[in-house]
Amino acid sequence: MRGPRSEELYSRSKRLTPGGVSSPVRAFSPNPLFISEGRGSRIRDVDSNEYVDLCMAYGPLIAGHACPEVVEAAEKAVAKGTVYGAPSEPELELIETITSQMPSCDMVRLACSGTEATMHAIRLARGYTGKDGIVKINGGFHGAHDAVLIAAGSGSAQGVPGSAGVPADAVRNTYAVEYNDASMLESLLDGNEDVAAVIMEPVLGNVGVVPPQKGYLEDVRRITREHGVLLIFDEVITGFRLSDGGAQKMLGVTPDLTTMGKIIGGGFPAGAFGGRKDIMENVAPAGKVYAAGTFAGNPVSAAAGCALLKHMRGRYDALNAATARLVASLRDSLEDSGAEGCINSVGSMFSIGIGAESIRNGTEAQGVDRKAFASLFAHMLDSGVYLPPSALEVEFMSSAHTDDDARIVSEAFDAFFRGRKA
């Protein structure tokens, strides 16, 4: 299922861009595949190999590749101009859609990416509260800006830079606690009065899928309110993925601020942050918290995003049910093989944790068997199934995936574990 064209392109790319890729998660051995096109649930590489896609660009493509309604909307928008540097109707329509469907969002400001959205939301929380500290969840990812790049497992101690080039002072006010451990968060806030916000994925999605245990998010909401700390839900992945109102609607917990990305751009770059009106009115030009971007509210991204959100109306229940059926089949294969592992899922997201009996937080996620997953990834690729290359990424289903796609995935997965059965 591989070929010389991807190898040749990767060789050229390595000479010109670090690691030969534009984002590190795309790299795998011996070489990443160069994709020539995507249609529905399938992608095709430059060597004409076709794959059932369960990576789906890491989440944005909830209706599949090249959804006709999205393509049509984008083509019409492009024909009118690609960027104006001024307000547009598609931009306003996307804002109206988000504010009407996302429970926490009285007002919304569009941005260019999820990373940008989380950066602005944190700045807004600090500006609104007059406090400097932020708390994140161990294993949570909120973009590649300095304040949230702290070393995994640093606990509730002062943040430690998680990347070369991040100054210690940039993370001096960043703290980390474990997911599904409300008492750890409460202890931290009891001892620190300078925390502006807790930023968290309501469902962890960057160490695989980790669902909230019963009552956990409700406890986090109560604790943050009692301590005068803003709660930011990072729904860059889960926003309009789990339901038409994100994880917060599905799970019934409303934060003060929400960040979004991925799906709201319809496959084009996009981001947004929104929340309570009294908080959002502190954003410039209405207030003193600066947030800006040349491509923020880009009319092509906005038109595509509106078309995608419209397309998904009424489709979430069927998509989530189809994912549940596939996950049940994969769990049966895993159990029948006797191999240690678990498969976590929420809605149309799931992840495969080989070597882990259960995964309830970021620390437990680090215990997965990366070598075994690499073998699974290679096997699935050779069987015509494209998984995310990393053991700590998420598999995504789309409304374009068919029963036949699920059969191909299930049979390939079962064959791998039958081959490993003791």
C-alpha cells in the first residue's frame, strides 16, 4: 500500500522543511504518505493507494472530505474574493450560528486557528479578572503558544517549559492538575488566589479520548465559581463534533468561555472564542483586551463553516450511533485476543490504548504501548485504513463513513489482534 512517489517527495521535503512535514504529528517511519485527494470517507495518496480515513485531518472533516455543500459554498465565496480586511455576511452568519447553538456563547470573536483562539481566551480571562495565573489539565493541549507549553506531569507545581525556546517566565503562572481529579484542582485553588482561569478540554482529545467521570465536570464548574475563577472549555476538537452545541451541550455543563476551531472552518483555517457578554465586551475595540488578525473571520472559511454546520443538522445521532457500533466491534476483537488494552470513545471520537487497562487521565495515557501501536498503524495502513500515526491521537468518524468502511476497519483490526493472540 505504499509507493515510490511518496518516498521521493518526502526526500525532497526533508531538505527544505524540518522533519519533512509542516506539523510533527504527520511524520511516521519510513516516510509519511503524500495525499493527492480526499472524497467522502476515503483518501488517495500520490501512488494511487486508497485508504479508509480515520484521521480525518485530526477532526475538522465531520462530513467527510470534499462535502459537496461545503465545496459549493467555498467556491462561491472564493469567486467573490478571498479576504477583505472588513466585515462580511458569511462572517456574521457564522457568528450567529455559533451564538445560537453553543450554550456558553452570548458573544463570539472569530480568529484564525484554535491555537490563536486559546491564546486570546487566556488573555481575555487575565484582563477580565486582573489575575495572572492559569490552570491547565495534564495531557490537555491548547495550542503552541508559550503560556500553555508546560512539561507533562509537572503536577500542581509551578509550570516547567515543555519546549525549547519557551522562557521559564512564560510559564511561571501556569499550573497543571490531573483530569478527573476535582480535589486536586480544589487544593490548588485553595492555595492560590491569583488564578484567572482554568482552561480544559471537557473531553480530553490530545492523549487519545478520555471521557469525564460522572460528576467531574459539575465539580469543576462548582469549584471554579466558588473561587472566582473563570472556566474555559477548549472545544477546538469537541465543538460541533459531539453535538450541535459541542461537549457542553452533550454533557450539560456550561463554562464562562469557550474556544473553537477545526469544524467551524469547514476544512479551512478558522478559530473562535466566545462566552458571557460581560466578559466578551472586554475585547478590543469594545474593551482593553487586544485580539486581532488579518484573516480572522475570513469569508471563505466562514462560508465553508456555515455550510458544514448546516449540513450536520440532524445527523449527530446517526453518526454517534455508527461510531458506537464500530467501537463495540473493535472492543470485541481486543477482548477475544486476550491482549491488554482499552478503547475509549465519546460521540464520533475514539482512541485505541494498547497496553493500558484503562485511561482516566493524562498520566495513565502515557502508559500505552507505543511500539505495539506502531505495529497496528503499519498493519492497518497495509490493509487500506489510515489511522492517526501517533498512539496518543484520536480516531474520528464522519457522516460520510459507510457500513462497508466500518467492515473494512473491523476486519483489519481483528486480523491484527488474531495474529497477536497468545
